Amino acid sequence: MGITKLADLIRLNAPDAISHKDIIDYSGNVADLASISLFYFHVFFLSVLSNIKGSTSSPLTGLFFRTLTFLEHDIKPVFVFDGKPPKEKAAVCNKLPPVLIEVPVFLLQLEKRAHAAGWRSANRTGAGTTSSQTTDCLQLLKLLGVPVVQAPGDAEALCAWLVKQGTADAVASEDMDTLPFGGNILIRQLNAKKDSEVVEYSLNKLLEKLQISHEEFVDLCILLGCDYCDKIAGLGPRRALTLIQKHRTIENVVLHVNRKTHPVPQFWGYKEARKIFLDAPQTEAPELSWTEPDEEALVGFLCHVKRVKEDRVRSRMENFRQTREQGRSRQTRMEDFFRVTRKREQSYQDRPSGRWTAMKEDSVITAAETFPRAK
């Protein structure tokens, strides 16, 4: 699912559109920045945990630990669920195992390692059903105080649109089709692991480097291969990019390809695919709000109902509180630093302008080194 080999094309032809960052770069309390609203709908389930009754608990425990990590970094996650897929996506959905079709996006995008660990086999043997797992995840997110949004269609389309509306700042997903949907900032590999590297893609930088418009980029993605229609056979990423840069539209590209070596699909639905990528979702922007996690309710649900070990939940909540408190303490020290700096600047106003300028520059450098500014 997604856009075939788009990540490779960007890496080779527009490397400046890719940034490698740390999760702290998205923290809301760094350099006195406002909290970042982040549409996060991809969760890795790399292992399968079972409670004492033998039912699978990894979706809940993984979701619990990762969401707390984002919250303690002042990242405000919004979990977006897939709605009814467009009919053009039927061919892709038919290739998926039934257990995956009904699951929300953050459960749908499982890595192969999760399958190897036995998550799918656990479902086939009756260790919980898809609908019950979805309900459990919704309940957990409610207790964690984070909002959940139901998309009218593909979740990536709604996420990208809300970023364009300014409701959120970035989309976190492993699917590259966030970019043709118009999401300016796509974050991949965002997880709760310590010191893990986050990969950020900038749509604006990508279009500037490739020297194409967003509409032309959508046509390029269709040529590469997307979920909504077939592609021209034998047309690789390099050739597809060259053709779009030269001819600008699929209609013109078709006139300049060798039909024998690159046969065009019969009844090709590229226009429908183009419309899906370019049209905004038919919905209103949701009102989003976050509340503090309810620890006692979380313990009651995870430990007393789902039989997750209580000491794990209590320990993680205690660590969460301590980390948040440390973050507030750093924020207070930073505010004190700037108050002291302003007083020192005022005391230097009667001194020569060269000394005054140097003092201001030193202050900015120190602040930048201590609190790297999120981008």
C-alpha cells in the first residue's frame, strides 16, 4: 500500500526534502514553542504479549506505552481511523487478509516482523476479535485523554487535508501517499524507542527540487503505482520522473511512451485516482481536545479488566509524571534565562554598540544550543 518506490525516488533525486530528526524536535515545550498537534496513526506491534487469560494484549500495551511517550514530549497525538475505502481501492483491499481490512489505520499498517511474531495467528486462533480490539483501543485512548477521529474515507487523505487547514502540523505514517494527498510534512519511523531516528519528508522542498507542481506530482505517483488504479507496465521511477518533468501530464506521457514495451492498461482509471488525491475530503474539521490521562481508570481497565500486570502500568505512569515534571522545570529555567538576559541587555544599553550587539548574539547562541528549536 502507498506509492511504489516513492521513497527511493526522493532519496535519489531530492535528498534535501528528507530530514533526520529526534522525537524531541517535535516537542512543544522546546524553545518556548506551542505544542505540536500531530496526526499519529501508525503503531508498531513488534511483539505479542498475552495476559493471564491468554488473550492478545500487545495492541493495548503498545498503544499505552507509545502514547504516553508522545504526551510526555508534549506531542499531541490524534488517532485517525480509516472510513469506507473508495471503490477504486477494492483491488488492493481484496488482496488483504480479512482480519486486516476491518482494523483501524494504526492497526492496519503492521510490519512484517509483527506478523512473524504471531499477531495474525493469535487472531485466527480466537485470541480476541478485530471488533473487540478496536473497541478496547478506543476505550484506552479515551482514558489517555487523546482524541480519535473517524475519516470519511482514507485516513491519510483526511490527515493531509487537516494539515493543510492548519489544524495539525504533521502526519505520522509509513504510507507515502500522504504526500500526493497534499500533506506538507510526513513523518516516518516515529515510535517510542529511545534515541530512535525520525525521518521527515517535506512536500514543498520535494516539489521545488523536482521542479514540478503538486498536480504533476500526483500524476507522477500514479505512474509509479498507487492503490487506486493500475500503472503503465515496465515504467520505472527514473523514467516516470523524466516523462512528467518533460510532458507534465499523464495524457501527454501516454503519447510519448512505447506501447509495446510499456503497455497502457485497458480502461485505465488514472483520472479517478487523480481526483481522489486532489479533492478535499467532504467533512468539517473536527474540534480536538486533550485531557490528562486518568491513571486510576487506566489501571482499572488495563489491569482489572484486561489483566495486564499492574506494576507495569503504575511504573509507566510514575515515569510519565516525573518526565512531565522535569519538562516543566526545564521550561521554567528557560523562562528565567530569558528574563535574566533581558535585564542584562538593558544594563548594557549605555555601553558601546559593538559590545551591545555581541551580548545579544551570545544570548541567542546559548539558547539555541541549550534548547534546539523544533522545525
